[in-house]
Amino acid sequence: MEPVLTPEAMNEADRRTIAAGTPVEVLMDRAGRAVAWEVRRVAHGTYGQRVVLVCGKGNNGGDGLVAGRVLAGWGVRARVFELANGIDHVAFTRALADAHVAVDAMFGTGFRGALAGDAAFVAEQLAAWDGPTVAVDIPSGVDGLRGLALGPSVRATRTVTFAARKPGLVFEPGRSHAGEVVVTDIGIDLGTDPHPGLVTDDDVRAWLPRRAPDAHKWRSGVMVVGGSGGMTGAPMFVSHAAMRAGAGIVWCGLPGDDAARAASGTEVITRPLPATPNGALARNGAEPVLAAIGRFGALAVGPGLGSDAEVGFAVRALVAEARVPLVLDADGLNALAGDFAALGARRTLGAPAVLTPHAGEYERLMGRPVGDDRIEAACTLAERSGAVVLLKGPGTVVAAPGGPVALNPTGGAELATAGSGDVLTGIVAGFLARGMAAFEAAAAAAWVHGATADRLVATDGPGLVAGDLIRGLPRTLQGLGVAA
């Protein structure tokens, strides 16, 4: 995975590099030259180009000053404005109107709070300008750890960041404000301590197993347990997604004979489970699942189960006793009600679990909201539960107990559609059934899920629905060179 360094870790890497003998002036020169080259690329050359640079007081501003000198040396008309000297608003507005490219070098990854004064004015002017903006390390006004933008902030066309990507460039709205991110090596020693990683297509390609020549359907079977009165769609989404992700056979256990009959008729085999009079999974609903689970490679529990009091008993039995890899989502998570005892019992079986909460489910599990630090939130739940956590949202985080941590770069707001999370659960289950380790299955599933959405929106336009994702999965996997 591509390393992602928090601002604190980046500061430590800077200190380590300088202590090893590389002067800060050398690092600043390298950074500034990298920015100048990126401006040159954005401008498609230097002849006749006019560039406006706004520089802050710290190292970020120093990088901008170097870039300005390099650009001027190439013949570019570089106009530099420094926050330390005050910004002449009229002069800046005129210069910007005449510029081909703007450079934001006001604040770096250590920025907290909201831009004010001249910096806020510059950000507002850049937002209204229709030309390209190159940001240095991170768009000014964006929190480097959390991706927050609490006030006016720069919206860049391209961001040149040094040594490694920062979380604020992965989490929204920082991700959207950054535009295209270019990671530049300027000789900073990242050290040997583990860092969060950004999942890449190469990672997913390496993690996904190939089908054996002698494969048969029962080598990658998935059991899905979900649904309640009128809520069979969610577990069926899970089931079909699991098949498209490579599950050889999928049984979908639904409460009641009527629900199982109504949902049958596709590649997914439906099985009735004990039900309450109102169509919820009964207290003894786990028994037939546990009796059959030895034939399967993974179990997915939760979507559409509802909140009937009986459901919790069945869910906790499945979590504690099923001796196969487990994906727990939606009402399966809610059924735990913050009680991790069943997951604790599960660890004695040596069977991994993946939890896939969104923000609301996380709060019900942990008794507190996700908060601004999504990495910390995911890691805390992973430690408490002993399970791999896939924290869904604008900047999905996958964390294993004690590490590693993965950040997913694919997908966006188009995934905020009913059933999308169920598809993700099915992909995780399908990958687990194919023999992938829990962390890799969750991280790869998040990447594939988002990449499928990205491709479909790019080719088909808006209006993405969950069924589109299921149908689009084979082409995404084909693009990776891995057959489902």
C-alpha cells in the first residue's frame, strides 16, 4: 500500500531527515522545484505564462518562494504575494485576473481551524477564479489529519504533496479540494514504523486469489443470513454481490417459508429460517445455519434483519459459534448493542470477523460518534471488538486490531444510495470465501466497490443504484486481470 503519513508522523520524518544531515534549506529547494515543475506541466510550458503565487510564513510559504524563483528563471512572469507583508486586495485581484496558473503556498498540513483575514480573502478569490490552482502539500484551509475545511479553503486543480499522501487528502472534503494529487519524493526518510496505507489497484491485484483449475462451487460457498417482513431485498443484494465477487454457491437464509419462496428463482439458493409471527428471525434461527455452516467458506449476517428482540439472540449465537469467517453488517451490528462478548467468544474459534459499520452503527456499537478522526475511530473499534473494521463513509478506513490500517481512495458520494452497503458486504463475503485474509478481503472489497462506482458514473452518468454495482463487478475484476 502507498504510505499515508499523519502531520505528526510527517513532522517526525522531517526531523529525522534533518538530523541525519539533510538541511531544511535543501528539502525546501527540492520541494519548491517540484512545485515549479508541476506548474509548468499545468501551464503546458513556460513561454508567455503568468503565475500568481501566495506564500505563507512557514515552510509551506518557503516552498512557494523557491517555486517562484525557479519559474522566474524559466522566463515565467511570476508574481509573488506574501501573507507576512499583507495582501493588497486590489493588486491581487488584478494579478489573478491576468494569470494562467495560481499557486497556493499559504498553509501546510499542520494547519488547524479556519482561514481568516488575507488568507480567507485569497481562498475566496481562488474559488471564484476559473483558472487552475496548484496547492503546495495540501490546499490551505484543509486539516491535514481529518480533511476538514471549517471555513474558506482553497479548491485546487492539483496538489503537490511531499514524501507521502496525508489523511486530509483522502478524507472529504479535503479529497475534493485537493484535485489531482501528485506525491513527490524529496528525500525524506519515512522511517520503519508502520503507517496507514492507501490501497492501490496493484494491492488488490496481488491480494485476490486466482481460481484453481480444479475449482468447484463448494470451495467458495457463502451463507447469508438476513431479512425480515418486507425486507428481503437487502440480503439478496448481499447474496448476488457475493456471487459476482467469486462465491461459487450462495445460500440466503431468510426468516419464514413465504419470504424464502418469494425470493427464490435466481442463482442464489434461498433457505427458510425459523421466524417470529411478524416475520423476524426467531430466537432459534441460528440453529439450522450452524448445522450447515461447515460447508461454507464465509458467513454474512445482518442486512434487513430488523430490530425485533428475538433477532439479537440468534445473531449473538451465530457470531459466537460459526466456525467460518464472518461479515457482520447493518442490523447484525445493531443486535450486538455494544456488547462484544460474542465476538470475544468467537476469537477462541480462530475464525476472523469483519465489521462494516456506517457512522450510525458505529455510534450504537461504541456509545460515541465517529468524530473527526476516522483512523482513530476505526482502530479503537478494532481493538475493542478484536475484529477487522471497515468503517464506511467519506473516506473508508479498514483497520485490524493492532494494525495494519488501510485508507480507500475509490468511490464517492454516488455510493450514498440504498443497497450500496449491502453490495459491499457481499463483496467482502465473496472474497473471504475465496480464501482471502480478513484485512485484505475488507480492503480489497472497499476498493473494488468504489472503483466499480467510479467507472459506472464516468461511463453512464448519474443515477447509480445498487443493482448497477452488482452488474458492474465482473468488469472491474476483469480490469484487474483477476477472474471472479
